[in-house]
Amino acid sequence: MKKIILWIIGIVIVVGIIAYFVTSNTSTNAPVATTTPVQNVTTIEPAKPVVPTVNSLTLAENVSGSSAVISNASLAQAGYIVIYKTDSAGKVSVIGHSVVLGPGEHTNISIPLDTPVKAKDVIVAVLHGDNGDGMFDIAAGDLPVVQNNAHVTAVDVIDVPQAATDASLVPSLEAYLKAQADAMMKATTTTKTTTTTITTTNNVLAVTVHGSNYKFSPSTIAAKLGQTVRVTFTNDGGLHDFVIDAFNAKTSQIQGGKSETIEFVADKKGSFEYYCSVGQHRAMGMKGTLTVN
Ligand SMILES: [Cu+2]
């Protein structure tokens, strides 16, 4: 009997000690747990995104048979890194490209190559812009970025010391890029059998405006004050839209072959610019003037 009483006293003491520590732990920890995170939150500074103003590319040496690695890329705007190959016969081809890269610094971008590279092939990484759709397509306007009258490139010559060959081989690529851009402009201008349709009925000016890389046709529209202007924007190629801020009117960005009609009232006199808001198209000349008299 004495033993049992001693056991009970012992258990009560042990339980009491445990209870003391459990409650004192929670009561001392609780204020700490609530105050420290608050202090941390208030001292966190927002990370500032670094957007370079100058584009540059660095191609890692020794492009392997199946991929090219860009060790560093600084992009002032969204774009793609496109891998061109010039073989020993001087034939240029596109053999790979990155996914769309946002503005900023990028490192170690591995680009899979469609065609294996051989000794003496010249590999040139060229920065291309994005027309706004996030899908690489030169024909849709994802052209090489031009900076200080030159393309943004990085060169590797397979198994050949670079200094010996870079200078002589890059011009053939430059010629290729120029021919490619010229061919694209030609393609869009020769298919231009556009007839400008302007009809006026019941004080509605209906006009069909064609858009292509990088212009509008017509590039001038004349409306009378108070007229309702109905613009049927027809995209002949590329990704474009029709925007006129003065009258708060715009189409959506549409693909080549598509049309969209918008309407607004020309309720003030003056000259107002309309333009394409995709990428750098406005700066590249994709704009026109609406005059209201
Ligand atoms: Cu455009």
C-alpha cells in the first residue's frame, strides 16, 4: 500500500514537471513567434528587375553536335536567340532557336540544334525580336535586332581558333540576313494588290485598312467632323493591330489573313495618328494619319 502511494506521488510530480515545461515553453515562445516575422516582413526590400539598355550575347566555346549554349545574354526587350550555321561552302541555314526570352539577363541557355555541326562550320547566335506572340517565326516579323547599325551576334567556329576566321565569315551571314529581310519585304509588297475601299453612306465613312510588315494602306484617311468612321482592318501578313488613341479605338492583335472591324465617331477636328501597337512596329513605320475636318 505504501508503495502504491509513493508511485502515485511520483507520477503526480513527473506530470507536474512536464506540464510546467510545456506551458512555459509555449508562453515564452509565443511572443517571439509573433514579433519576429513582422520585423522581417517590414525590412524586406522589393527586388529591382535589371533590364539592360544594350543587347549582348556570349556563345560558350565548343558548340557540341546537338546543342549550343549561350553563356550570357542581355536583352533590352523580349526576343529569341537564333542559331545560324554557315558551312564550309558558305551555305547559311537556321539550325535552332531559344524559347522567347524576356527582357533582362539570362545565363546558360541551352539551344537544341536541328542539324549536327561539323568541323569548320561557323555557328553564329543572332538576337531576334519577338512580334508579341511569343512564337518564333521570321516570316511573321521576328527579325534580327538591329543595334548601332549592326546585328547582335556571337560567333563560334567549330574546332578552329576563333580569331583566325570570325572576321571573314560573318559577312556572309550578314548578307544572308539582309537578303532574308529583303525577300520578306518583297513578298509583302508584291502581294499588295490592295484596293482601298472607302464608302460614305448615312454619315458613315467605311474604310478598309490593310496592314502588313510594317505599314498601313492607306496611310491617310480623311473624315468629316461628326462622321462615324468604320475601319475594317485587314491583316495581310504578320501579327498586327490598328490603334487610334485619340478616339479610344483599337482592334485586337490579329494574325495574317484575319480582319476586324471597329467604329468610332470623329467628334473632334485635327490630325490623329493611327498605328500598330505590336513590338516596335510603330517605330518601324506602321502608322498613318486620320484627318478630321
Ligand atoms: Cu504590326
